[in-house]
Amino acid sequence: MHADLSRLTFRPERHYSAVVAQQGRVQLDADTNEQTAIQLHQARTLAADLIGQHGGPRKACGFRIDYMGGRHDIDTLHIHGGRYYVDGILCDASRPAPGTPVPDEDAEEQETAEPPAYWTYWDQPDGHRDPEKPGDRLPSPAQSPFLVYLNVWERSVTAAEDPALREVALGAAMPDTAARVKVVWQVLPLSLAALEIEETDPSKDIVRAAFDRWAKGQAASSARLAARSERPDHADEDPCLVKPDARYRGPENQLYRVEVHAGGEAKDATFKWSRENGSVVFPVDELDGTWVQLASLGHDDKLDLDVGDHVEFTDTAYASRLEALPLLRVEELDLPGRRVRLSAEPEPGVGRLPDLHPFLRRWDHHEGPRRKGRTTSLKAGAVPVTEGEWLPLEDGIEVYFAKSGAYRTGDHWIIPARTATGRVEWPADPARRPLLQGPAGIARHFAPLALIKGEGSPVDLRYAFGSLASSVPAADEAALAAEAQASREERAAESDPSGGRSQTTSEAEAAAEGDR
């Protein structure tokens, strides 16, 4: 996630069940975040083991699909509310009820129209489909049937996108306190050709099996990266700030993020990197050509903008679409006016709607790595991927892309760099050779929903499960009643040491005197 973190420590293969805080110790964000990750991992693993790869509760199974085409101005889908689990992740399609405003005393009372109980393909909350984009339009089932599936992943949200996360009582100069992780679900179409199905009327079993094969290929990334720290040949930093033998030459602890910008094969792929995990963002108030009015220019010299920085101008919609936008260069700063001038005007349709919360995200590369005495040129503001050789980033940090990788926009690797050791934290073999690792994210999850063949009811491909609870059998009722009676008698005996006798103290004394 793009958040201001020290590092990410959760590793499922370590089988930790809890984080235990110790007295008198420094509290770290990594410990709290690992506890959250452990609980999520356990809950989702349990749900997936009980439910299966995907499924919904029988009485509240969500994501029922209706195809609305032909007689309508534009083809669409109706996505009905309810819950559905994909790999143990809860997806809720229920549409929130609108609030009721206080009526105006002078205005005539008007009935408020109830919104539909379903989403459409075009207004689904995280889909951000655009009717003007040909690639977003639904295929025509009259020409060929198509599949509708659920794409599920998670992304981080900060106060730049959701201002309600910021506690205004802390003052405007105080940065936001915490980020959020959001489950993103998107209902999308998929042709049968993409599933390698040649039949025009395939059965449910054929479609599900073909989709499972396709989903496995989409979920697994073949990109691999390794990282290391190497002391530069001409290290001339102040020895009072950096150890002379340090491989990592930076003066501060950092969490580097290497993220794929444009996906595809290595010849087309690019990447970007940040020493702050891509967490430095600036909410946008207004866009005027190449000039961008910002809510603030940062809280200090480390987290501000400077001429020459590369930024990503985006908003909630494009952050959810995972599309690579050109990275732009900061050409001029207007500090009193909180404005920056970019090297080009942002892409049409991006950041023009205030309700989509446009923002700038800063990246820290300024040019490509130097090879054979020459600096690599940037491609659309990002660094071209070069496989099979070590690529320097800065301060002795180098990364290595394995050969024959397939790259996806948004995939990323996290590299903690520490001044105490003068190294980066990265897995290595006993000979201290860095190990190639798959991306730390984004984890993608898929589930088939329906097969659209034309007007009428689609072929439902969802699974449903029933409740585990049921009525108690009559024989068990008698046993439970007997246990309850025995429990009541036991509690009565414990509260009455006399064994249930009702004698008073004076009666007990009189009886004792008569015996004598």
C-alpha cells in the first residue's frame, strides 16, 4: 500500500499467531500492522477453507447479474446487492441507503425518490467505467456470448482521497494519522475467446473450468526482482553522517518502493521508485492547463515538491482502474500561491471532477540508471525495465529484474534501507546472494458470476452455501433441560450451606438445647 510505513514484517510462512507488546519498549507501526495482517490472514484462510474459492450466503447471496441491452440507450448490467466471498475476502454489493435531509420549513413537502436496490455496470462504486471509452463498453451477446466476472483486490486510501480520515482538531499543519486499506470489487466482461472456449453454447462446467485456468494465469505474476546495497566506487559522504564501510549510503532510514508503471513484456515495461513508499501525495484544489493548485506543498523539505520532481497526476477513478498515466515533471513552483507548473497538461478526463479527489503523487527517480557511461532516457516519465543486470537507484541501492518476466501495472516490491547496518533488508542465501522475489502486491482474486447469452436471464455461475445453524433435535432438548435443572440445583446448594433446610438461627439453637 502507498502509506508512510517503516517496513512490512508479516510473513505467513513464519506461522506467527499474535504480536505480543512488551513493557517499556518503543512502539512501531510495523508491529501493529503485522497484528492486523495476522488476523486478516487467519480470518480469510478460515473463510476460504469453509466456503471454497468463492461463494455467498444462500439467503443473502450478492452479485446476481441481469443483462439490460437491446432496447436501452446503452447496454448495461444490473448488479444486485448482497455478500459474496472470493478467496475468503468479503465483497458487499449492498447499496447504502441515502440519508434523509432535514425538511425546509418554507418549502412544500416532497417525496424523495428511492434509489434502486442494485448497482449498474456504469455506476458500480469501484469500477469507474466510461461509456466514451470503447474498451469499457459491454460486448454484444448477439454476436458472441460473454462472461461476467468479479475482480477483487485491495488498495490503500489516505486523507488525500478521503478527507474524513483527517482529524481537523489536530490542525492543518498536522499530517494524517493513519491510512486505510479498501477492498476493491469490479464487475467486468470477458470474452469466451479469452477463455479459449470455442463452443457457442458451453455448459456451466466447461465455463467454470476454463475460467479457473484463466484466473490462475492472471493471479500469478512471473516478474521477479532482487535488491542489494553496494558501496559506490566514489563514496564521498561525510563520515560523521555515513559509516565509511556502509553499503547503503543514505543518511536516513527509508522504505523504498519499486513499482511497475507500464506493464507488458520487458521491452515495453517501465517502473518508478520512491524512497517514501510512494506515500508523498498532494491533494489538488484546481487544475488550469499545466498549472495545478494544491491544498499544500508539504510539511517539510523532505516531503515537499521541487523543480525536477516527477509526479503522477491521478484521482480515485484512475487509481482504481490501474492504468499507467504519463509521469509529469515539475517545471516551476509558486510557493505563495501553492501552485506548481507541470511539463505537460494531464490526460483528458483525469482529475477534472472534485468528487474523485484528484491528487499528485511524488516519485523520486529523476533519470534512468547509468550504463556504459550513459544515462538511460525515461519513457513517459518512467524508467525502462532492463532485465538481467543490476540497475542503480541511489545511495548504493541496486535492483535486478529476472529475465523473461511479464509485468503488470501496480505490481511492486518493498525494500527497507537501514543506516544502522548500512544495508538493505532483503532475503539472501547462505552465501549472501540476494534471492529473486515475486511482487509484494497487488494480489488479484477472481470469481465467475454469469454467462450472458442475450436478452433474458443469464446463466448463473455463482455458488451459494447454507447456514451451519439448525434447530436442536428433540432428544437433545431433553438432555439440555436435564443439564439446566442439575445446574440450577447445584447453584442453589452452593448458595445455601445448610443443604436446603430453612431453619432460623433461634430454631437451630432450641433444637440443640433439647438434645442435651
